[in-house]
Amino acid sequence: MGASVKVMASLNLDELNRTSDWSQVRVCVVGLGVAGFAAADALVNLDAKVVVIDAATGERQKERATILEILGAEIRLGDDTQLPENIDLLVLSPGVSPLAPIVTAAQAAGVQIWGELELAWRLRDLDHPAPWLLVTGTNGKTTTTLMLESILLAAGKRTVAAGNIGRSLVEVMMDPTPWDVLAIEVGAPQLPFVYSISPQAAVCLNLAQDHIDLFGSYEAYRDAKAKVYERCQVAAIFNVADEETIRMVEQADVVEGCRAIGFSTGIPDISMVGVVEEFLVDRAFLDNRREAALELAEISDLAIPAVHNIANALAASALARAHGVDARAIRDGLRAWQPAPHRIAHVGQVAGVDFIDDSKATNTHAAATSLTAYESVVWIAGGMAKGQDFDELVLDNAHRMRAAVLLGVDQDVIAAALERHAPNVPIHRVTTKETNAMELVVALAAEAAQPGDTVLLAPGCASWDMFKDYSARGDAFAKAVKELTS
């Protein structure tokens, strides 16, 4: 580790930032996805000595590898378990488990580990450091972040939704034009290795079992989520209806003066945002909050005014208010917001049966939220269960299930829960992984449904065992529904 000793003697890695001399720092970037590529590209441009590793050897990885090699990076495809020699810093792409062999090897060797968020924070433009507004939670992150982006744009801010959504956060940080403020979606896999990030405000929308396969336990997953509040400057925003988020805020080490702000779909108390009759209101960010509430928007301003979207809008509004956005911009931004695809999207009606695409429901909490919106459902579920338990979801929703159609590698887990807790619900299985699998699923669901029912794709699972991502799964569902009528 001679090279590492030399670097540490001349430069403290804890002080590295955009203006530092990176030329003697040897960095290993794990993963050649969107985030990993952006991280490696930025580090090469900072003159760091970069080694990129990825277990995958697909065409996309090879294309990105070729670009980075031309820029001067060293690429190692086909194995992401071996820690290269003389590494000073390990940068992890989102999705790399904190329990991965390369992580434990780096920890044993005393190599510093940063997640994508930590690297992005270090690469801020120090002359124009745009405040960060962070959004995490098991469900609703993307919707809330897009609502927040729409509000900030309505306020005339130069902003973008980034992080776990859209553009890589490192790429955004390297944009030569300064940002006013950033709306950042944060997934749990991005949070284990952050140390210096200090957001202006942050929210954890909710917490339920997810990513157990990556973290090893629910407790480790919860602890990662809680890091979103660390070093918060203005507002640590929590869900009044979710005790876990309340405890996270209570235990967070925040900047002195940071306030705990609740959001509630009921009437808000002081230091909360909430709902009074048909209005979203603020009793947190106004001087006379003890006697008054500021009207922010009407529920009818939302394109889909479901309860969970009202909660998301309140969280986005609280983040915007923490940044100083006025009520008019919040109203205009929420009016302009449009739901992202594959989130409770109506894709067709056949013989009196509605077909709903909620492919974004990649965990049980999201699937349960989707199921409760309908009275009689043929439920399409399955994929990669990520270590989740489906018993509570089935217990709570068995009464609304006409039938279930299962697909994917972990369908046995869901079938077992149905057999235990909903023995009267017919189960149909599609075991093939061929390209026509979704057509078979939709055909079985249509056959099981009766007029007035809803065929609901709310898988409760990740899609990667059969599809490129949840969008591809939703597209396949919509295509199969369309073919029913052709």
C-alpha cells in the first residue's frame, strides 16, 4: 500500500473536493451503470487514477468501458469482488450491497468508501453551492421528487430532479452552469457510505420492508434510510402517521436550529403541513403559525388526488417551504405536475374490466397502497421479492382479491402467503420467462376478471429477473392489454 501512504501524507482524503489535486489519488469505481459511469468520468476529468470494475460484460458495459478507456481509466469487467491493489478510495454505485465482498475487503484494508452521494457532495461548485433537498422513503420518492421539481421550476429556480431518478447526481454536479437548488431522490442503497452531506432539508416519506437482500436485515435498511436526516440545516421533515420516521428525526444529528416538521393528511398542528377541508395548508413556515394556517393549494390541483399523492404533495411542499418558496409557486407547481409512467396508470378497459399499470410498485408496501384503491381486483404479482414477507399484504387485502396471477422467480413466496391467508383466492401461475410471458399473464387475468373488476399490475417485486426494469415490465403489460382488443 505504498502509493496510499504517499497520498495520505500529502492530502487528507476527508478534505477532498472539486478544487483538490486528485492526481495522486487512486480510485476504484464499482459498477458501470449510469451512476458509475458518471462517477468514473468525473474522476478521470479531475486527473484521478481510476479503475472501474463491474461483474457484467454486456454491450452497454463494453460501450461505456471503451469511452472510459479512451479517457484514461483502467477497466476490469467480469468480476466485481476483487479489490485492486494500492487503492485509496472505493466509490460504490447505487445497488452495491454494503455486505458485498469488495466492500468488506476495502474495510479490512482500511480503504475509504464513498457512495455516489458522498462523491457528488464533494464535487459541488464551491463558488455556487446549490442547496440539496433530499427525498427518501420506501414508497412515493419519485412522485414527491417530481412534484418538488415542478414547484421549484414554478418558483423560477434553475433546478433538476436527480439522484435515484433521471440524471446521475455526479453528472449534475459537474454541470458548468450553477444550479439554484436541487431536488434529489435518494434510495436506501445510496445511503450507507455518506459522511459529510448537509442538506438544506430532507424527508423520509415512510418506511416498510424493502431491500432486505442488500442490507441483510430490516434494521440495517432502516438505519441507512435514517442517514438522510444527518446534518440537516433547516428542516427534518417526517410523516406524522409513520412512527419510524418520527424516531429517525428524534435520533438525527442535525445542524443547530434545524426544525422537525411533520406532514399529515389530517388537520395539522403547529410545525406541520396538512389538510383543512379541501386545502393543503402550512402551519410550519409562517410567523403566526400558532393562530393561522397558510393556504398552499387545493386538493383538486393534483392530477391524481389519491390519499398517497396528497401526502406526497405535502412532503414536497414542506421541502419547498424550507427553501423559501412562496405559496403561489407551490400551487402552480402542483398544478403543473404530471404523474410519471407506470404509477397507477389506466392502460385500457376490456369487457367492463379496467387494466391498471402500477409496475413501479416494486415492494409490498407500494403494492398494498395500490390494492387498497380498488374494491375487486385480479392481482398480478411476482418477480424478485428481495427478501420480503407477503403475509401482511395478503391478510389485509384478501377480501378484495378476485384472483391472483403470479409470474417471476419468487412467485412461490407470494403463492405460499396466499395459500396461508387467502385459501379461497384462485391462483394462476405463469412460469415461462419467454417474451410472451406477460401476454399469458394478461390473458389469464382477463379470463379471471368480471365486469367492474380491476386487473392490477402491482407486482410487489423487482423486475430484473424477467425485464430490463419496471418500465419495460409496465410497457409489456400495456402492450398485452392492447392486444386483447385487436
